[in-house]
Amino acid sequence: MQGAGLRLQAGQAAVLSAQVQHGLKMLQMSALELEQEVAKLLETNPLLERPEDAAPAASAEVGADGQAPSTDAGLDYALEAPSGDSFDTGSSLSEAADATPAQAEIVEAPAADTPSDFGDAWPTGGGRGEDSIDPVLLTPARVSLREHLLQQVNVSALEPADAAVARLIVEALDADGYLRDDWRDVLASVAPSLAGSSLQQAEEDEDDENSALVEQFRQSFAVALRFVQSLDPAGVGARSVEECLRLQIERRPEDQPGRNLALRLVVECMDLLSAHDVGALTRKLKCTEAELGEAHQLIRSLAPRPAQDFAVQDNRYVIPEVIVREVGGKWVVHVNPDASPQVRINRAYASVVRSSRGWSNTPMGTQLSEARWLLRNLRQRADTIVRVAEAIVAAQQRFFEHGDIAIRPLFLRDIAAQTGLHESTISRVTAGKYMATPRGLIEFKHFFGSRLEAADGFRVSSRSIQVLIRDILATEDPAMPLSDIRLTKALAERGVKVARRTVTKYRDAIGIPPVDARRLNAMANASVMQSAAR
């Protein structure tokens, strides 16, 4: 074909080496997961050993020539700086070694088997050339359901107004991925002045100044909800279990066996399906028991909680990464020695490997390189976690004195700015990590969350508001419990103005039932007390 041919084009790409990818993976692991990972590596790499497994020093450090290797260098094999050429960017190894662990962040290594000291992450437009990119930015951390959905909204072709409403819907989803609020609640969350009677008037009176705005929002909400319900995972944004199952079935191929009957089951017969009334179902749907069983199997394969993969509950034991103690009137961070796996390189084996010609290209040489990288990644992980923990504790001194009521609202970018690390690194560090404190085991993420503006302009954290809600409801009259609307007014009297929907969300988050459930519980308790008195 005329004009066809091959064309070479030069370009740059940041590629993460396998060792750095493993380092990023380790950074995101909890202490327990890390211990399990190291245990697996100990089984497959003979160059690694536990300190208690080591032979006496006199017999361990014997080279291939029968002589004990020199220890004058003062460096373990794991931290040994390789000799040879400088970085491909012109930086020498000695310059790289000047970076202390406290200044370090995991970055790409210059070569797969040549671990350099970790310097600061390369910022975009600097460090390694104007066009270089920090490879950490190219490696995503685990995302929440909210982040996963917002990523899809942000790359959609929705009109800006509809996309904005779609983001509000995503924010309104509960932990299972359901939308419990209608469009009026979502509107009131961003425009409290339109709540209640004002909204009702705008709906009923076309001449009302807010009527056009309300109608536009209602239409955008319908468009945005359909879009959110089309996102991954299937079933998200549903307002009931029936709708959740229907959304998932509708995505199945039309020719899938049992698909159409399953759709009728969840739309028309959920009550009979819940009652397992096979006879009534076969009569109503005019199908055989075999066809009904096929449709039932399809329904059982669905996820009634579409967000379940984004909210996995981990019931394993927790090992805190750091310990927080009060020293001289200040709260300081101490490393928990039990959080770092005890592992080192077997010097005897390493000496034998290094004494052979071309050792770096042998299978044992590869395992030695992997062992060195493991120890370096372990050190880097511990250093990074301590840096982040110190920044969190420094910002939350009042929390350790007074509890959640005094927690300071933090964002990932706040800690990133203090530590010089990237937000993606902070996200990895705070995932599944705990600190041991006099107030119990506290997850790093406990200190992060939304922050709202109080009436006096002072920023308060969502955690502080939850504490206020708990305190207010602890003193309510059991016979006349506070509704969420009255609770919203009580918060406003304390200088915290939030939407009713937000109050409901926070009340649910701290495990306090709605007003009707609390009233029934109070009545039941009163009845029990009266019976006991008689």
C-alpha cells in the first residue's frame, strides 16, 4: 500500500522496576500483611534468614577461599552501595547517598539490580529533567468506592451541570452503594436555604424566584442518577434491593439462560421470592420449577451490596506500626519493633555468591539482589511510616489530650505538604496502619476526613461533629427523642451549621438508630421496667 511504512519516534516513559513496584506494594501493606509477605520470601530465597536462625559469626562469615570477609566497610550487604557508574541523569552515587532516610520516598531505581539510596520523589518539571514524572504518581493506590465512581464521572461526557449533580449523588451513597436520599435531600445538602417549606413553595409556585433552579436541578438529578447507575460496580446508586438486582440483571446478555425470568422475579415477585413460595411463583410466572431454579441461581450470583468489594471487613489481629507516648508534655512517636519483620541476609551464602565470576547474572545473584532490595524496601517503609505518623501526631496534639471532640480536620495534602511526600504516598501509608495510644488503637485514617465551617468561621472536622451528635443524644429525653431536624437545630445552636442529610449520615456512622427506633426502644424499656415493678 502506497505511503505505508515504519516510523520510529523517540519518547520518554517512566517505568517502574519490579523492585520498586514491590516496595510500593509493601508500603501499602499492614504490619500483619507485611509479616506474611516476608515469611513467603523466606521460604523461596535461601539468601534470607531470621536473626535467630543465623549461625555463630565465626563460622558464618567464611568466603569461598576459606577466609572471613572484611567488615571494615561497616555496611551490611543489604545496604551496600554498588560501585560503578553514576545515575543515568548524571547524579553520582555519593550524591544519592547523601539523602537520609528521613528525606526519602520510594522512587524508581536506576537499574533493576542496583539499589540506590532513595532520594526525594522526582517532581514534575524538575529533579530528573523538565519532562520527567514521578513514577509513584503513575501507580494507583487502592481506591474507595467514592474515588472509583468519581474517576468515572470525571472522564464522562456529561454536561457540566449534570456531572456536578452526579458527584453529589456519589457523595450521598451509603457504605453499601445505595442512594437513600431523594433529589430534594441532595439539593438541600448544597442549598440549605431551599430545604423544607422554601423548596415546597418553589415546586408549587412557578413564579417563585427559585422555581426554575429547582426544576433544573430535578431534571439534572434524573440524568445524573441514570448515569451513576450505569457505572461500575453494577447496581450502584440503587434506591432499593429490587432496583439493585434489576440493574445488575439488565447488564447480563439478553440470551443468558434465566435472565428474562430473573428480571421478572425481582421486578414483580420479590415478596414471593423472599417467602420461597415456589408454587405461587410458577403459577404467576407460568414457568416450570426448572426454569425458576435457573433464574433463582442467576439472582443468587448477584451482589445485593454492590459496594462490598470496596468495603472489605478485616477481622484479623492488628499490629500497630508506631506507639504514641507523652514525653515532656508533648506526644511523640516511637517505632513499634514488632511491626517490622526481623530478616537479614545470610552473609555466608552471600559471600559464596559474590566470589563467583559473573555472579550478578546467575540465579543466586538475582536472589541476592532481591534480598538486598527487600531489606532496603523494609527500611524505606518504616522510615516513611514514621515520617507520616510524626506529622499526624504533631498536628493532633489536642486530640491525645481531649479525644475526638478536639480532633483537627486533616486532608492528605496537609500531611503531604509537611512531609514533602506525594498525596498518593500518604494514601498508601495511611491505608490499614494503626498507632497504639493511651486512647487505644487508632487507625491513621481516623485523623482524616471532611471538614466543615462553623458559624464563627472556625473549621471543625466531621469526627468532632459526630462526637457532638453523640453528646447531644446522650442527654435527650428517651420519651421524646430528637429527630434529625431537631438535632440539626441543636448543632446550629452550638455554632455548627450542617444540612439535615449530613446529620443523618453522621448519626448512622456512629451507630445511633433513627428517632423512631429510639422511641420504640424507650417504650420497650419502659414496659420491661413496669413489668418488673409489678
